[in-house]
Amino acid sequence: MEHIELFFKSIFIDNMIFATFLGMCSYLAVSKKVSTAVGLGAAVIFVLAVTVPVNWLLDQYLLKDGALVWLGEEYADYNLGFLSFILFIATIATMVQLVEIVVEKFSPSLYNSLGIFLPLIAVNCAILGGSLFMQSRDIPTLGLALNYGISSGIGWFLAILAIAAIREKIRYSNVPAPLRGLGITFIITGLMAIGFMSFGGMLTGGDEKKPAQETKAADINTEQIQKENTKEAAAAVSVSEVSTLTKQ
């Protein structure tokens, strides 16, 4: 259940584009065609799926306060957290270089269409944001870190795929001249972000039921207390009546 909740939350509620607006440079520049958007989105999914778990391991066994205890008790007080950005970016740059080599080898046309934005994934703030969010949210296990990396990448992929499909269709629409290009793209992105905000209620159903259950339990406890008080009062009255008759 925890994996399913994290999966849907990362895609729809905490979407990298529509919730935190990370990776907007690539999102705006490479979303003119669906084919290029799909290629870049797939590359982002792969890079996030690899870098987030690897950076989780680095954070757990190297960077956190006391993470070096596995080397010996004398290293328990060491804190290498100041190296987080350097190590995270080094991991991301390595994976991006691997992706660039693979895309250039197997799909030269996609490599040429992505242009400079493929190597720029290394400095895409959505990629680094995935690792930093993983660190700040204290994701407890490697499996959840892998889940978070894949689902965050899928969320970014859906965002760029949606805007690319809209931008391909909007070419045939009568857009006012001042809004053509990035103007209407920013407006559509804002409207899509508002739409994705509606998914925020997906995981709150259980939280809303808890107060009702607690209120019902409180009412039952109150009724039981009232019944017990009534029984005690009746017993006290009967005892007083018995003592009065005895005196008489």
C-alpha cells in the first residue's frame, strides 16, 4: 500500500512540473513535437530511476550524520552531508553521459533532435530535485527510493507529453498574436497545474474518515459513562431508601 500511495502521489500530486515547476527549461524547449518529448521523457525516467536509488545508498551509508558507523565506532561522529550536492551531481552526470552514448548509438535522429538538451539533463533541476526530495523526505528503504525515482520520472514524462500534444494541435488554432509561442504555453501550463491540484484529494479520503470514527467512538464512550452514572445514581437511591425503611 505504501508503494502504491507513493507512486500515485509522485505522479499526480507532487508532479515535478505542475507542483514544483522543476525542469521547465527542457519542458518548454523540447515540447514542440511529441516524438522528441517522448524521447526526452524516457531519458528522464531512466536517469531518475537510476540516480535516486544510487543517491539513496550514498546518503544512507556515506552522507548522513553517523552514516560511517559501518566503518567503525570511531567514525560515528563524522558528517559528510556537505558533500551531498557534489556527489549527487556526479552520479547524475555519469548516468546522463551513459544515456547520451546509448541514444547517439541507437537513435541518431532523436539525438540530433534533442540537441543540447540531452546533455543538459545533467543540470536539469528536476533530476537533482528528485534526489534532494528523497533526502529531505527521509524515504526509508531502497525499494521506495526506486519507486519514487520511477514515478517522479513518469510524472515529468506525462507533463511534457501532454504539453507537446497540445502544442502540436494549437498550431492550427487562432491564437492571438501577442500570446503565440511561449505565452500561450505558459498559460496552458498554469491551467494544467491547476487541474493537477485537483488530484490532491486522492489520498485524503482515509484521513477524513478518521475524525468521524473518533467522534463515533467518543459518543459511544459518553453513552456508556452516562449509563454507568445512571446505574450508580439508581443504586445510591435504592440504598438510601433501604436505610430509611430500616430506621423506621
